Amino acid sequence: MDPNIFRKLSYGLFIISSTMDGKLNGQVANTAFQITAEPAMVAIGINKNNLTHQYITNSGVFTISILPQTVPLDLIGHFGFKSGRDIDKYATVPYKLGETGAPYLLENSIGYLEAQVISSMDAETHTVFLGKVINAEVFSEEEPMTYAYYQLLKRGGAKPAEPAPQPVSEPKSEAKAVDPSTQKYQCPVCGYIYDPAVGDSDSGIAPGTAFADIPDDWVCPICGVSKDQFEPLA
Ligand code: FE
């Protein structure tokens, strides 16, 4: 089996949210898809270890907020690399409650669906929840983020709302000394790579800024890890 084939399946990127006892939580997910049109049903796959899984299992409701290609990476870090067991993720983002009480994003979302769970299937590490859609709204006609494009962004290979460049292979010369002005650094938590040629415009770091010249209070734009945690990329 060639595992690379799974990279050929196309996915979007979503914040899937739910509620339990009045508490709210959401997480990043790339698996959300329409199953039927009439009645409208969607399915999602959620890791059993996640707090959102507990909330959905308990309340039987969830929302899917669809992220645009222009979504700030730190929003993905906020919902994707932090646990609702440690922080109240919805405390700092604009949201609204659906009629089920599950929240959905009002900013950095091109629309949402709200669903009630009608069935679920065990998938070992995950549960597949099938939901009947009871509400849905389109907020904007922006391009939805795809999982592949997100992976490209994370590697510093593209900026939002710009065409994705072709990947360029970089032949390595053993004799070549590392130039600090072009040395890339990688986040040990989420894998984000800081590339001096690209910079980090979301944090005001201009292209051409060497890693050493980034302010010390800069953090990983995806997961919030501090600058001193970053490791030089071989
Ligand atoms: Fe990170």
C-alpha cells in the first residue's frame, strides 16, 4: 500500500464545534462531507481523545464552520493545536449559537452547517458521526481552504489568497556552509517552517527577515510555540 495515495484525496478545512452543559468547544478537522441532499446529511470524523468528541457524543449536535483560504494561521493554531480542556477556545472569537446551542464562527468563516447526530460508527481511533442538517448559511463567496493548500501554507510555501507556487526541489550541497540569512527554522510542535524568503506577514515579519532578526516575542503563527523552541532545519 502506498500511503501517499491518501494525499491525493481532496479535503477542506473546518472548525467543528459542539456544546455540553452550556460549555462550548471546537476543533480543526479536515473530514466533513455531504452524504445525501434530500434530506441533507453530512458526516464528520472526530478523534475519540478530543474534547469535541465528548461534547458531540453527549449532546448529539455539532456545527461545521468552513474556513476561507485567507484564514489566519493563528486561528488554526488556536482551534487545532490547543485543547479545550486547557482554555475556553470560544472566549476570544466572535461566534453565535445555533438553535441546538452549538456555536459557529462569525469571522474567518465562509459559512456553516448545523446538524443533529442521527447515527455514529466506531472507527477505532475515531468516530464517524452522521448528522441531519437543520440549519446552514453562506457568509461569503471567498475560496474555501483546502487541506492541501493549508499544508503548503504551513510549510511557508504560499501566502493566503495568492496562487500556490510549484514546489521547487532544493538540491543540497554538502560543502555549502549554512547562510544564517536564509536558514529555515521549524516549529517542533506543529511542523510550521519559518522561511526568511517568505517572512510571516500575519505577524508583521517582512520577507527577507533572517530568523535571528525576528523579535524574541514572536511565536509560531500556527500553534503559538515561542521562538526559542524553533529548531534549524537541516
Ligand atoms: Fe507551531
